[in-house]
Amino acid sequence: MHGLSTTEMVMIFSVLGIALLGLGYALFLRRQILQEDTGTPEMRRVWGYIRDGADAYLDQQRRRILPLIGILTVVLFASAWVVQPSAEAVEEFGEQARIWVAFGRAGAFIMGAFFSMMVGRWGMRMAIQGNVRVAAAAARLSFGDALRIAYRAGTITGMLTDGLGLLGGTLIFLIYGTAAPDALLGFGFGGTLLALFMRVGGGIYTKAADVGADLVGKVEAGIPEDDPRNAAVIADLVGDNVGDCAGMAADIFESYEVTIVSALILGLVLVAQTGELKWIVFPLVVRGIGVLSSIIGTYFVRAVGKTRNAMTAINRGFYTSAIISIIGFGLVALLYMGEWRAFASTMAGIILAIVIDELTKYFTDWRYAPVQEIARSTQTGSATTILSGLASGYESSVWAILVIAATILAAVLIYWGQGFTFVLYGVAMTGIGMLTLTGNNVAMDSYGPIADNANGIGEMVGFGEDAHQIMAELDAVGNTTKAITKGVAIGSAVIAAVSLFGSFITDVQKVDPTALTQGIRVSEPVVFIGLLIGGAVPLLFGSLLIRAVSRAASVIIEEVRRQFHIPGLMEGKVTPDYQRAVRISTAAAQKELVSLGLLAVLTPVVVGFLLREEALGGFLAGIILSGQLLAVFMANAGGAWDNAKKYVEDGHYGGKGSPAHKAGVVGDTVGDPLKDTAGPALNPMIKVINLVSVIIAPMIVQFTLSPLVVAIMLALLGIIAWAIMTSKREAKLIPEAGEEATGIAEVPASAGAHANPGDEV
């Protein structure tokens, strides 16, 4: 079968079985979570608000993006149809190669998009099922139960990511064999594009509500976070789920997809050079070992005795999984690969993940100097708080990119003298190794918003001091785990982008062996133009996202201020109109989806066809460098501001309500759209642009710059300009009285009051 030996077939089908095992483990944990107590009727009432708001948002998002997915499916089919099929495809399918490749790319695109949507949507729903149960455990004063429920609810998302990502890549290889690259590109593009949509929409939603709620509630009114009198509090809690759960889950899933796609594409190039299939079997087996180790490690995350240290328990699970993975990789490399280089590359990826973990902790955890410096700066006002956070974020980006550069250098040294493709394969295997523990990483990330939501539910129903302390401890750890996962996601984006960059060069040379023989020459003016444009795109993308959050937050602020003047509301006699803030955030998020998606998809097409393939290579280099630096800066600066605020809230420098606290809140609200919207959205944007470039590379070489091509590119340039103007345009974010509520289902006042603990997920 595709030239596989009996041993290799057993290994591949074992990987397929492990993927299904990961999905079965997710279902097993789901049943466990749904059996837990959901607390008091008041808790379930608040839970119902959150659940209904999140479901309504995702339903609206799905309706908005499905037409674009349909159009792109046709485009991807055509992109494979108009290009001569590869020699591998002809060998696999003969005269039917063109139709097999075209349907394979389009079908894999749909599968990747569907899997990404499933991970985000199902993961978010389980996070919502978990949050009320964590709150109920805290109300019973059980730290161990609260930690276990929160982490295992997050692990469900991790296992969905692991299982579906591995399942898709393995199935495509089993069907297409050595002709798999074309279909794999569609699979990766589908997952990445959906992740971009979910990141952009969820990020705008959550931070518009969060910034508005904090500035009016904490700073102006002086009331606690998640106070039920704040009209934006439900929108804020909903945002944690659609942004940090659904958005981040889809983001990590597409990183998982793209690293396996790049490794398999480069592995297939090595198969053609060496005649050995081990180069494509090894990445799949490594991923299978990672899923198994994540299952074992995540299940043992629990509090030991009376110890109340969530970070220690989470790290124990992470390092247990890492040790099991390393042993497994070594055995496969020794017994099957018969060489040390592939093992060393995956080890470099694991080390990279650990170093980025520690580096992110250093710059975002309150126990270390950078956050403590920002916290001290709050004593002299908001300006110094923001300045110290900017300085810390800039520095963190430098160290992060040096670590990634060292990792790529390690891949070069490991495959020294073996050839260009071997080095790129080593880089791809570094990405595989980095995301080996995806199940653990996603569990850590989802744990954060689950704990945050549980804390919010506790605030709204009036937890006692002991229960509140349990949730405060879990929530503080959640901020660090979220920052760590963002660091891993951004680092993996760069590694995957470098691998795809190599795939871009090899794909161009397959069509025209004389193209790019001298590499990407920055000294060429046209190539340098591409580099400049590529470097500018992440800044434009970030600008549009931050402006969207600022615009929506301003409307939220006005709405919360208005409701604070409702007679009886501040005395707790009147319930705020939570629905209105939910609709504002929803409308703001939906407005940007298509325009920013078009910007990411069409920009490389225009650059590639007008400036040609070498300039497109320069464009990709600019995107990778600028996007990495900007994304890490925004993620770490925002995380540091957040934890500096929490450090003050814990009683330092005057504690809650002090001038230092108000300065910390301002710093946190400035950082919110950076760390949870613009920064993370750059991660899928980088990979969308790289994947589009790899897909169109054969067409760029095949088609000359004719008047028809120029006319089409000018039309696409007009669409890009329209997308930018649409994103910047002011829009009515909430209907006036008597108008339709932007298509979002009204959240009934009694929502969740009698919620069934076993509601279908």
C-alpha cells in the first residue's frame, strides 16, 4: 500500500488508532465532567447567561463565514485543476490524477475547516460546562476538585485538537500516499483560515467587553470585577469562552495541522530523493506518541494532599508527558529510523517549547522582576505603568526570537552537509517536537478561562471569603498558563512558517527547475519591495484589530455608564440589561471577519502575480520576521500588565481601590487587546499567508504577467482596499429600540435558571 512495508503499515494504522483513542479519551472526560455538581440555582442562572450568549455568537459567526468557505472551496478546486499534476500524483492515479488532486485539495480544505470549527465549538461548550462545576467545587471549599474539574474540562479541548489533527493528516496520507502534499495543503489551509476567523472574532468580542467593563466598573465606579451590577459582566464572561477557549483551541489546532502538513510535504520530497518512506512515517508516529503521552500526563494533574499549588500540579503533568515522549521518540528513532538526526530535531523542538514556557513565565509571572517592576510603576500613575510594560514587552520579543533562531540553527547543524531539503525537514520536525504535547498545552490554555469564568460566577452569586480565595488562586495561575500557551503558539507559527517557506521554494522548483536557484535575493529591488510590504502587513492587521476593540469598547463604556444611572441598579434592586452589552460585542466582532480574512488571503496573491515568485519569497520573509516580533511583544506586554494589576490587587502598593490599582487597571485594559486580540491573531495570519503562497506558487510560475492577469490583480487590489476601508469604517454596533438585534438570539431573563446538568454538548 503506497510502497509501505508491513511494519510501516502496522505503525500507520496504530497512529490512526491512537488518534481515535485521543477522541475516545475526550468523550470519557466529558462524561466525568457532566456528572459533577452544578451548584445552586443562582449559579446555574448565571451559567445560563454565559452559555446562551456564547452559543448565539458562534451560530452567528458560522452563518457569516460559511459563504466564504464555499467560495474558497471552488477556488481551491480550480487552483489544483489548472496546474499540471505532480509526477507522484500521476504515479498514484494515472490519467485520473488531475481530478483526484483537485477533489482532494477541496475536500481536505472542507475537512480542515470543519475539524477546526469542531475543536473550537465543542471545546468551548465543554469549557462552559466546566466553569459552573468548578464554581460549585470552590463553594464546597474543595481546592482539589476545582483544580481537577477545570483542568480536565480543558483537557477535552486538548484531546480534540490532538485526535482530529492526527486523524486528518493520517487519513489523507492513507488515501493519497506520495501524492498527499496537494491535499495536505488544503487541509492545513482550511484549519488555519477557520482559526483566523475564530481568533479575530473571539478576540474582538472578549476584549471589547473586558475593557469596557473594567474601565467603567473598576476605575470609575470603584466596584469589584464581575460585579452583577455591571451591565458588561456577562459579555465579559462570554468573551472568555469565544476568545480564549474557541479562538485559542482553533489556533493551536491549526498550528498542529500546519506543522504536520509541512513535515509531511518535506518528508515526501525526501522520499523522492532517497526512496525511503521513513521520512513521512516518522512524523506521524511521533505525533501518535505525543497523543499517548498527553493522555497519561493530563490524567495525573491533581492536587496532592492539602497542597494548594495549581502550577506545580500542571507542571507535573506536563513534564511527565515530556519524559514519556522523549523515551518514545528515542526508541522509534533507534529501532526504525536507524539514525539520530530526526530524534535530535524533535528533541530541539521539545527544548524550544520548554525554554519558551520559562521565558514567557519570566516576563509575565508576578514572581519575577519584569512584572514586579511594572507593579512598582503603578505607584506613579498610568503613564509609567504603560511605559514599563512596553519596555518589558519589547525586551521579551528579542529573547524569544533569539531562542527560535538558535533552534533553527540547531536544525541546520544536525543536518549539516545533508542538503537544503534535509535542513528544512529538520526545522519541520522541530515544530513537530514543539507541539508534541499539544494536549497538555491546550489543557493549560483552556484551564485559564474556565477558572476565570468560575471566579466570575462566584463573584456574581456572592461567594464566601474562603471560596473566593480558592478561585483567586486558580485564576491567577490561569493567567500564566494562558500566556505560556500563547508563547508556544506564536513560536510554533514561526517554525511552521519557516518550513512552509522551504515548501514554497521546492514547489516553485518542481514546476520550473531554473527558478529560485540562487534563493531569495534581498539585494534585488523587487524582492526588497516584497520584503517591505510583508513587514508592513502585520502592523496593518494589528492596527485594524486594535481599532475594532477600541471602537466597540467605547460603545460598551457608554452603555455601562448609562445603565449605572438606572434608578435602583447600584443598590442591587434592578438587574442590568446584560443582553445589550452582549449584542454590542457580537456586532463588533462579526463586522471584521470577512474583511480581515480577505486581507490575509488576497495580499500574497496580488504580490505574487504582480511582482513574481522571488518577490513573494521576500514578502513571506517580511511577514515572518515582523509578525513574530510584534506578536510576542503584544502577548507578553499584555500578560505582564494583567498580572501586575493582580499583584496590586493582592494587597501590594495599597491594594484594591488605591491609585496604584487604578493605574494597574488602565495598564491591563491597554494590554488586553494586545495579548488577547491582535497578538494571537497574527499567529494564524502568518500561516494563512504562507499556505496561500505555497498553493499559488505553481500558478505564478506557470502563468506569465499578461494583461488579463494584471487586470485580475488590480481587481483583487481593489477588494483589499475595500476590506481595509470596511474595517476602519464606523458602524452602528447596536440596534436602536425596536430594531432587530443584529441577528443574535435574545438572551431570556430566565436563561439557565433550570439548566439541565446533562445538557447536550
